[in-house]
Amino acid sequence: MAAHRRTRAAASGMLLIEDDYDGEFRYDRQAVGAMQTLAPYRVAYSGTASKTLAPGVRLGWLVLPPDLVDDVVAAKDLADRQTGALD
């Protein structure tokens, strides 16, 4: 997304979900900064290392606005009880 669109989106006040879908494959260019740094209270940032390691590893992460953490943890607990926290 162009810089002016990123700035406008971050300032919109809406919740944005940023998927860093190719973050692990940036060898030929400078990485673009995450929108989450522009509006940490309005951007939920997600990423994964499944393309590099293997899909079976199921390694992914979320960087959430503080007011969403408890709700997402509760939803994860209900939806995916079989996944170990340290596995």
C-alpha cells in the first residue's frame, strides 16, 4: 500500500488487520515498515513462519491492540483446545 494510503488508513480510527504474508521472503528489497507502528492501538498485526519452516509447525503470531488481547485469548481457548502452548 502506498505511504499516503497507509497513513490515511492508520489515522481512520477503524480497526485494521495487517497480514505480513511475505515477511519471511524479503531478500531483494528493503522491508516496508508495518502499519502497526503507525497506530498500535488500531492495527492488529499477524504473521507466520509456515512458508519457511513447514506448514505442520503451525507457527504464527498476532500483535494486538491492548483492548483486544483478552477477547482473542478467550476465543483461541474455546476454538483450539488441542494445541499446546509450548509445542
